[in-house]
Amino acid sequence: MLSMTNVFLFLCEGLVYVGVMITLLHLRHLLGIGVFIAALGVLHFIETYLAAVFYVQLPFGVISPGSAVLFSGKLMMILLLYLKEDAATVRQPIYGLLAGNFLTVALGLILQMHQTVSVVPNRTADLAFIDEMGWLMLWGTLLLYLDSLLIILLYERLGRWVRGFLTLRFLLCGMAVLTFDQAGFYIALHALNGAPAEVFWGGWFAKMGAAVFYAAMLGAYMRFSSHSMQSVSRQPIGDIFNTLTFRERYEDLLSKSGRDMLTGVLDRSRFEFEAPRLIRNATASGGVVSLIMIDADHFKSVNDRFGHLEGDKVLKAIAAAIQSGLRQSDYFFRYGGEEFVVLCDVLDHTSALARAEDLRKRVMTDVRTSDHSTVTVSIGLASTPVDGSTTRDLLSKADSRLYEAKRKGRNCVVGNA
């Protein structure tokens, strides 16, 4: 009878939790997203505390509401936040909790160095407990970090295989990631508190029940919610991972470096970073990438006749002429000397041939030496998937076609005839 009462109380706790948190998320445009994120963070201490020391008897084992109700709910709320917003938003509470718990551990270590005095009779600070909780919270947050990445990426991967069926995807993601989390948290709990094996199995059964409960609640909310949502993100999964882990900030910083000092375009080191990533993403998603290799004709004679300063001016003018014919999404590199490479995402071979021809004409029209002689370029072109699926494949084909253009008399474009 007592265990069934506990089951009923668990259901009440879950309903209260999911009801309040979904309401705060639903009203985020009115209240601000910070209210939802702060509520998510405030509960982290009590869920860790309960998971460490507070257990009740259920028909299938001894479990804690901190782990089964609050932590499981938090993980599902993070997934829901991702669906309603984006990866850049959902990473905020994850990293905020991680930073806060590192701070808790650091301050706990310093606090233990104090010589304390008793002010309230029979009450003393249990710093050992604070220290233990700090480490548990830190371990729990590290697990939450991994859990959050896994549940979002798994949700997206399942979306490629099973479109629609949101409740089923919620359930499968929740069951898989909560199993991983239960194993990870039990390791720490056993090491610190000597928790018996029944705690692991009871907690696992409870988390599986929580996955069913929260999947049903989230599925019902998404079905009746007035907010629209794509069932599958259009972003490649790799890009979602990059956003969750702040890699896109690194790439943004990288975009401000790695530039050729003379022409201002991206340099070869950036090509060696960007090209494999772009080609890999296109291959994985069934898209296309075209590589255009451009070489200035008779450039040595420009340096010989007018000097290297004039040669530098011509190179800058060639780069400017090419840049004027590119889309914002194209990548433009100085590959070496008087050789340039353009990477065009989502541009098939036929379209890329037209683009290369336009670039050739722009250089011929816009670039002149100091004696008003016309400057021309020769161009070789390769595209995925017809010419290969790696950077080396495209470079090799484009390079051989560039030299074929030279043999044909220069000032022309050669592609996959």
C-alpha cells in the first residue's frame, strides 16, 4: 500500500514539474527565456541532493524522485527547448550549470579553510556535506552535458529514419540516454556513498517509466501547441554538434584569421580546413560542391616587364574581379602564387561551368597592366560526385583540367566534358 502511495506521489511530482516547466517555456516570448532557464538551474541542487540521500520504496525497487522525476524531466525539457528554439539557445543552460557547479566546488574548497564559530546553538555548517554535494553536482552536470548532446543528436538521427512520430522519438531518445546517465551517476554514487546495486536497478526502472511519462507529455504538448516546429532540422547533424559545443564560434574566429596578406582573400591553410568540411557535409547530405581552380596567364612576364609591385597590383585586381562574381556562400582562396581556388557549395557542374566562364570574362574585362594590356586567366573545374568525393579528388581533376586549358591556348575554362 505504501509503495503504491509513493507511485501516486511520483506521478503528482511529474505532473507538477512538467506542467510548470512547459508553461514557462510556452510563455517564453512573454516572460523571457531567462525565466525558464533560471527555473531549470534552480532545481539542480535539490535534484542532486535528493538523488544522493532521499529514497523511497516502489514496487520495482528503491528510487529517488531527484533522479527519476527531476533529472529525467530536466533532460526532456532541454530537448524540448532545442525543438522550440535552437542549438545556440539550448547550450546556454548546459554551460551555465557546468560553470556554476565548477564554482560551487571551488568555493567549497576555500570555505573549508575558514575557522568557524558557533552562533546558533547546536547548529554547525556541514562543509564535508557541501563538498560531497559539490562533487556530485559537478559529476552530474558533466553527465548532463553529455546527455544533452546525445539526446539532441539522437533525436535528429532518428528523425532521418522515422519522420513524424514525435512521441516515439521522444521515448526512444529518453530511454537510451537515461540508461547511459543512470550508469554514469550510479558509478559516482557508489564510489561516494556506497550505494547498493538495487539503487541502480530501481533507478533504471524508474527512469524508463519517466521516459514513457515525459514522452507522452511532450508529445501531447507538441501536438496541441500553437507553435510550429520542423520535425527534422535542415541543418546537418555535424553543424548542430558544432553549435552545441561552441565550435561555430571557433570557426567564426577562424574566419577573421587565415587571410592572404596581399589580396585579403582566404589563404591556403584555410582551404585545407574548409574544403574537407564542406565536401564531407555535402557528400553526407547528398549535396554537391564544385571546385574552380584559376591561374593567371603569363604572370611571370608581368613581373619581368613591370616589377613585382606591379605584379602585386595585378594579383589584387584579379582577386577583386573574381570576388565580384561570387555569392556570399562561396569560399575564395589564394592557393599559391598567382593561383586561386573557389569552392561553390550547392552548385552542380553545369552551373559551375557558367560561373567559371563569368569569372574568366570579369578578369579579362576588368584587369589591366600598367600599359593597359589585358590580363586573362585559365580555369579548371571539378565537382562532386562526378569527379570524386574528397578534396584530393577534386583538386587533382581541377588541376589537370587547368593545365589542359593552358595547352588549349589559355583564357578558357575546361570542365568535365
